[in-house]
Amino acid sequence: MSQETVFTNAVLVLPDDVLRGTLVMREDAIAEVAAGTSHAPGAIDLDGDYLLPGGVDVHTDNLERQVLPRSLARWPSRSAMVAHDAQCAAAGVTTILDALCLGDLGFDPGRIQTFHDGVADLDALTPTGLLKSQHYLHLRCEIPALDTLSCFDTVADHPLVRMVSLMDHSPGVGQYANIEFYRNLRRRGGLDEAMIDRRIAELQEQRARVRAPNRRDLLDRVRDRDIALASHDDRTVEEIAENARDGIRISEFPVTMEAAQAAKAAGMDVIAGAPNVVRGGSHSGNIAAADLLRSGSVDVFASDYVPPALIEAAFRCAREGLARLPQAIAMITSRAAALAGLPDRGQLADGQRADLVRVRVHETLPVVRQVWSGGERVI
């Protein structure tokens, strides 16, 4: 006989409605969703808390924060992966696309080690059942870097790859179009002015030489694969047009309103950063995600660097009238799942994977109280 769990007296956030009712979980799937209170023996009373689908995070850098908790203190990678997994689960994120950087522009050589270690750790841990959430790979490819393609080729056929994004963190473009902002970052990293000037010149020359062939070769490698393909930090309408011509269908973290609106006009999905919503704006001075949402230019939120930001951003959007709660939750669940090619999750609906999050709102803060992943209680 299959194992059945009944949750009742819950506020269920459904695809198009918010309903006080009951949800039945059978084994690892949702079996029934209904209005009203259940009096079945053993039913779990959720005391009026929200019950949401598990969060689907299409871009999180949180592993990097666990690997390097302080600038000179690199943590053992396997321990860092377990800590990262636990933090995401505790934030109500049950599906994680670990965003790992491929390619070094000379300032973050440790990221390549994090990439190789991260893949090895997922290979070792996934079969054990020790991870609380389901993990997939999002390969962030630094197009102007010399080693991007060699890194990509090591994981090109990895079964966990669900997304590839094309990045360009060269000084003078994208997120770093403001050269003085870029200089300040490098000053805070301890570089003197002469070194900063030299590296800016070197990286701009390298970009002019390497970007186009790397981009072409990477696009050739992913063409005709069942992998979501994204651009990153789009700034201009011209960049969006190039991406659309190349078959890219996702604009991740556009930094201007013009780029985001052009992406939508081109039929692309737009990913915005949930921390941008929670903080009330971009930490690097780019467009506010709330403004993008008001213009109808956001489809999905990603946690970027703070896993709890997903649920906090969704509730804040609903509280501030930027979206109805079902729509806001869909941006961190069903829409994100569809974008990543995972249609079996993201909704409280019959037959969906039983990834569930119990949330209580304290004043205005949504607090995750319990989490189930694939029918198993993990928090």
C-alpha cells in the first residue's frame, strides 16, 4: 500500500488562485488538491500557513560563497556543497541549477577549481540520497576567456546540464560598462592603478581577439541540444538582436530597461535577480527589477547570490501590488521549471512532483517552516 500524507488547513497557492484547503501527497507525487478541511485520521494541520510548490532556482552562485567564506579561506569542496544544499533547502528551494563559471579573466582563478570540484561533488553526492534538494548544472561561460571552451568540453555531455549562459565580464561592456565602477572593484581587491590600467587594456584586447570565435564555437557545441541557452547582463538593443539571431531565447539579468523590453519583443524569456527585488534595487546600479516587472519584462526570478531571496521576492511583489501571489510564486516555481525543461514540478497539482514548502508570514517576512522534496521531509 502506498504511503499517503494529508496536509489540511493550509493556504494553498495554486497556479491561478489562493485557496484554503487540503493537499494529499502519495509517495513522491501530489495526488489531490481540494478546498476545505480534511478530518482524515492523521491529517497534518498546517494551522493556516501557506503551502507552496518548492522553489526552482535557475541561477545561484551560493556554492561560491560556501567554498570561499572569507577571501583567503578556501573551504573543502565536499563540505561546501553539502552546506550549500542545506541552505537552499532551508530557503524552500528544492530544485537548484548550480551556476558554475567556466573561463577566467584573470581575477578569479579559484572559480575554475570551484567548477571542477562542484561537478565532481555532484557526481559523488547525487547517487547517495544525501542531498536535500535536486541539483542540476548551469554552465556560465565567460566568452572572452582563453580557457572557456576547454572547460566546457569536460562537461559538454554531462546529464545534469540544463542551462548554458554566455557571459562577458570584460571592462567596458555589460555589467561593467562603467569603467570607473570596474576600477573601484579592482581597487578594493588590492590592485594598484598601474596594474588596473594594464589589465583593462589586456582584457579589452583579448576580448577583441577571442570573443567572436569563442562565441561561435560555443554556439556550435550547444546547437540542437535540449539545453536552455541564455545571454547574461544584456545592456543594448543591438546585443539582444545578435542573441536572437543566434537562437538564444533567454535574457538573464538584463541591466537596462531597453534590453529587457527588446528581449521580450524578440520572444525571449527574461530572468531577473530576486535580491534586486528584496533590496529595492540593483547592488551595482543597474535597472531595478521592480521596474522591469511593472513594464511586463520579467518572466522568472533567480536567487543569484542569496537563496532566501526567491520566496521573499515573490511575497514582496504580491505585497506591493506588482503581481498577484499566484503569479509571483509561478515566477520562482512553474515558470522557472518550464524554462529549465522540468515540467514535472512547480505547481500544486495532481501528478506533480511533491516538492512542498510550508511558509508563515511574520509581519511582512515569509518564514520557511518545513520543506518536502520528492515527498520526503528534508527541513
